Amino acid sequence: MMNLNLDFGFFNWALIQSFILKGLIFSFQLTIVAMIGGIALGTILALMRLSGKPWLVTPAAAYVNTLRSIPLVMVILWFFLLIPAAFYQALPGGIGTKYRSEIAALITFTVFEAAYYSEIMRAGIQSVSKGQVYAGY
């Protein structure tokens, strides 16, 4: 049996509290806010796709199909690197320059999840048979 002499002295409560717990809390906050935003935007996109009007269906379908075909890491990079810094500086109170990565993550996950939620909502609406819709009327 090998003796590795591993030293975990650097791993203390201060490290956990300052990095790991803050990251965990931010992850939960990001998840909740992105889910709410994604469901709201996804519902709008689903209704656009089901409207039957080409001027609504076409952009919604392009949005959903484009974002669903691109990996999430690529979208994160686009929103972090390609959105100009002027956009972040224009946010009130200087919040954009201080929290640029957090804002980019929030926008990215909301926009990306909206494409998937849109398909979930659209499939759910289309799964209701016409007889049930007429019975509801």
C-alpha cells in the first residue's frame, strides 16, 4: 500500500465559506431566476409558433432551432465576449462593470432555456386533443 502523504490543511471553513458556499448560493439563484425568465420567454415563443401567422412563426422557429442546435458553452462565450462592454457600463449604478460575468450568465441561461421551454410548452399545448378543447369551450 502506498503512503501518499496528502495534506489538506489548506481546506478549512474560511475557504468553504468564502468560495464554495457563495458559489452554491449563486448557482441556486441563477437557476431560479433563469428558470422563471426561461419559462416566461419560452411560453411567449411557444404561443408565437402556434399562432399560425408567418411573421410570428418564422422568427420564433428560427430562434428555437438555432439555440437548440448550439452547445451551451458556445452561447456562454458569445454572451460574455461578444456583447460589448458598453452594454454593461450602461446599466444603472455601475452594476454592469462589477457583475459582468454574472449578468452574462443570467442572460445566457435565460435565453438558452427559453428555447427548450418553448418546445415543452408547444408540445404540451399540441397534445391536448381537439375534443378536449371543444369540451372546454
